Amino acid sequence: MDELLSTTHPRMFSLQKIVEISYYNMGRIRLQWSRIWEVIGDHFNKVGCNPNEDVAIFAVDSLRQLSMKFLEKGELANFRFQKDFLRPFEHIMKRNRSPTIRDMVVRCIAQMVNSQAANIRSGWKNIFSVFHLAASDQDESIVELAFQTTGHIVTLVFEKHFPATIDSFQDAVKCLSEFACNAAFPDTSMEAIRLIRHCAKYVSDRPQAFKEYTSDDMNVAPEDRVWVRGWFPILFELSCIINRCKLDVRTRGLTVMFEIMKTYGHTYEKHWWQDLFRIVFRIFDNMKLPEQQTEKAEWMTTTCNHALYAICDVFTQYLEVLSDVLLDDIFAQLYWCVQQDNEQLARSGTNCLENVVILNGEKFTLEIWDKTCNCTLDIFKTTIPHALLTWRPNSGETAPPPPSPVSEKPLDTISQKSVDIHDSIQPRSVDNRPQAPLVSASAVNEEVSKIKSTAKFPEQKLFAALLIKCVVQLELIQTIDNIVFFPATSKKEDAENLAAAQRDAVDFDVRVDTQDQGMYRFLTSQQLFKLLDCLLESHRFAKAFNSNNEQRTALWKAGFKGKSKPNLLKQETSSLACGLRILFRMYMDESRISAWEEVQQRLLNVCSEALSYFLTLTSESHREAWTNLLLLFLTKVLKISDNRVSMRLRIQPHISSPIRIGMRGPRAAVQELSEMNQAVPRLHCCLCKATSGLAVSSSVLLCSLISSSLGDSVGEGSESLGIP
């Protein structure tokens, strides 16, 4: 070594002789040769890292020649001499930072692969280790050559000599993962992920090769070796790509990971799925999420959102296997998503809950339905924005001023200038199903801008969280409606109700042919009551908020939700409408006769409470918001069969107080009928208020109800509209 220390004229005579001695002793038996190489190889490690490039180049080139000669002899099974012989390349690549030497090492290894691939056995580990080190380099030529050679091995060498390379299969996948994580070369990253996808095909096509391979897997059951040495490394490295890379690369990695699950999942054992989803759920781990709030918002809006939908797709595809393994974890993950301060992710949580239940509900057991209802109940309870009613401005803080002054009417709880908190919610698709998890750059930027804006005013962070809870509440209401009655059924029913009224159809009969497509028939009465309680609690909260004009004004002045006073009209009406649909459906269901008494009592209480509240409304816009709701009520009452319409006076105490509200034009007919029977004028009047925009059609509809309710009033006398 002393001869090589000179920086200007190093003497390499001894080094040359060591190379010659190595060459001529290579014919010895492997046991003797390995002891010789133990000393010589350590010397090459040091010489290859010499700061003088001429010395290092000579060492690496000598190593190349010796290696080519050594590899020509091949290697018997269960021996590791190649691994020991090629280790100096790995050492030099790791310790020498000279671009010239590193490039030379990669070229030497590439030459070995191209000329001696058929003879390489244990040496593949060293080869992939060298390429793994090259993959993180910033020199384009080094990375490009290493990746080209790795691609050649994966696509061609594996195809011809897979049994010989199986010991290094994990190293190959890990090497490709490192290429994918090099942010300086995005095209290489994408191609590396494609090659990992190609590796999955080898595992699928050659499971027997993994089962028969025994080396260090003697303690692994033969049937699990294909998982431990094949599938698990692939899926684990893809998860590493997801956690380490920028958006476009990690999105591709996420897509490929779930493509592999969907394509080859039918070959997985149940306990393999448990190991797999321990990896998958790391995507949502708070401890592993980016610390910066802007990066965390981007991660949740894109990667977490995408992963959530993909998990639900896999669960649906392999329901029979995964229902016992994964269901609790999925519900826990959905619950976690709606708790995050990210609107896109929270909405995706409710949408995925709907997808899972609608697509798989027919196969759910009673126990799974109980878990589903409990999950829905938990999400409902934890996302009710109670702080909307309790928040008070701090006297010492200066809140951002409202955009423009408005004249307030103390008695007007919901004016036309007020804005519904849910107006900013992204609309669903035409059939009312959740949109696919495609997140645009604008959506990501919007979430990031929200994070930045909340940093300026601490209260804005609270307001943003409350707004997300309002969004989740409305999404959950729609989710329950879609689950019970099938997506778009209720919307079609409302449209038919309105169309029937506008057609002046006195004997209208609204028919919606999708009743049996929902999950209603699979839910027990107690489970439906549990969902109903969620809806009514949400309705009562929205009603309390809408009635609290002072609190809404305070929130508006503090800058909550835009230019006008906030309200929860959509939540107030949609939750009650869904609850009424469930109750009326149960009331007319002959198979639920045992629950009729409770249904009847609940229906009376809900109708009484709703109509009493409606009659207190003074705002025209608030009354108009109830139009579809009262049309629904009318329709359901008219559809009650004659043999069920008895004891009609049961509802009269709640609705029969005589209140007169000015009626004009076509509503005169309604007023006349009201005067014929003083038991129902209050109902008639409130319906007139609710249908103020329907003109003649509302009169016809109401006349139909009243005539039906009076049912030959002369003969029936005291009977009026009621529900037995």
C-alpha cells in the first residue's frame, strides 16, 4: 500500500503481481481459493477507493478481468463463492465518490451481466446491490446505464434463468424501488414502477419455483414462501415508493399496487391479506404523514383519497375472504378520514361508506349490518358541529369585517340574503352516486390555500373544521338515503311528486320502480330506527341553528361562510325527508307488522314536530325550502291504503288549531274545503304556504288530499286526515 501513496507517480508493480497471482491461483479448489481471496479481496477494497484515480481505475479494471475469468467456471447450487468474489465492486461503489470510478464500476458489472448471465448465481446479490447504490446517484449516465442493465435482467434474464435468480428476486425489486424514488429522473421512476409490475407476473406464473426454493427459508412453510419471497417484497416496495416519492410517481405506484391486488388477489391466503393491509394502512398513519401542513393537505387530498377508494374496490372484489379480515379496519379508516380537517378526504370517507354498503350489502350478515349502522352512528355523532351553537367571539380579538352591511329582520330566521353552508359542496353525479376519486390540481390548491388562510386568523381554523363537519353531515344524510332506497330514487320521487302536482293530477299516483334496489329489505327494523335517530338528531340540530338568528348573525360578522348569514336549510329538510321516507316505507311494509306500533308513534311525533315548527316560520324563503318536503308528506299520506286509514283523529290534536293565512287566486278552493271541516285548516294553510310557488297545481294537490282526508265528509263526520 505504501507504493501507492504517491500522488504523482504511484508504483503499481506489486499490485500488478497480486493480480497475476490471483489469476494463476483461480484454478484451485473453491475452499482454498476463498481463503486466498479473503485477503486479496480486502486489498482490492482499499486500492479501489484510493484517491488517485489512476490507481483506482487499474484496480477496478483488474477486478473486472478476474471476475470474468471467475464467472466462466459457474457455480454449484448452495455455494456462495461468487458473492464473496464480487463484493469488492459493492464496497468500491459504496465508498468511492469519484464519478469516473463509479461509472466504471457500473460498466464493469453491466459487461458481466451481458456476457456471463447464464453462469451467475449468488453473484446476483452483489450486482443488484451495486445498481441499488447507482440508482440514487445524480449522474445521469450512471443512473441510465444501471437502469438499462437492470431492465435487461428483469425482462430477459429472469425469463430465461429465473430459478438461478430467485435468491436475488427481493434485491431486484428493492433495486427497482430505489430507481423509482430518484426524483431527479421522473421518466426512469415511471419505467421502474412498470418493471415492478412485470415482476408480479413472474410470481404469478412461477409459484412453484418459490415453493421449492429452500435456502434461508427453511423456517417458512412451503405454501407461504411465494408470499414471503414474492408478493410481499413487491407490495412492500410499492408502499415505500408511495411514502417517499412526489405526487405523480407515488400516484402511479399506488395505482400499480392496487392493480396487482385486484389482478392476483384470488391467489392470496387470508393471513396474507392481513400482512398486506398492515402495509397499506401505513398510507394513513399520522406519524408518517408530512409534517408541513401544506404537504399534509396535498397528501390527504390526493394519495389518501385515492387509496381509500382503491381499498374499498379491493374489499368489494374479494368480499368473501376479506369480510372477516378487513371490515373493522375499513370502518375504522373511514371514521378516521371524516375526522380530518380536509374536506375532500372527509367527503370521500362518506362516499366510500356508501359504495361499500351498496355494492356488498346483499351479502352482509346481520352482524356486519350492525357494525355498519354503528359506524354510521359514530360518524354522525362526532361530526355534528355543536360549536356552531356555542361559539362566541373573543372580546380581545378583531374578527375580519363582513363584506357589506345588511338590514336585519329580527323575526326573519332565514332571509333570502342568507347562504346555505352546504352551497359550496361539490355536486354528485347525475345518478346521485359519489364521483370517482379524480382530484384535480385546482382541488389540491384549494385545500392548500385553506390551510394557509387559517394560519392568518386562528378562528378561521375552527370555522374551516366546522364547515367540514357540516359537509359530512349532509353527505351522511345523502348516504343513508342512497343506501336504504338506492341512489337517485328519492330525487326521482321528488321530481315525480312535483310533476304530478303541476299536471293537476288529483288522483296522482307516484311510482318509482327502484324501491327494491336499495338495502331497505336487508335492514332490520331496529337498524332502521338507529339510522332514523341519526337523521332526526341531525335535523333537530339544523333546526336549532336556523332558529338562532342571533348566533347566525355573530358567525356572519366573524367572517364565517361568505357574505351572508349562514344557515343549514339543506340539512334541515333533507334529513327530515329521508326520515319520513323510512317511516312511511316501514308503515306500509306488511313484513314489519311487529314494528308498526313503534313506527306509528314515531311517525306521529315526527309529523307533529315538523308541522308545528313549519307554522312558526315567518321567512318566505324558509317556507319555500320545505316545498318538496311537504309534497312528500302529502304523497305518502295519499298512498296509505284504505284499510290502514282508520283512527284518523290521532293526528288532529297536532294540526287542527285554526290559523288563517292569506290565500289568493287558485287557493280559494282549498280555503273553501278548509271551512267545510275545521279539523284540518291548520294543515291546509301550512301546505298553502309551502306550495306558494306552485299556483294552480298546489290547489289541486291540496284539494286531492283534503277530499281524500274528508272521505265523504257528510258520511264520516268527525274523521279527518290521520294515521292509525
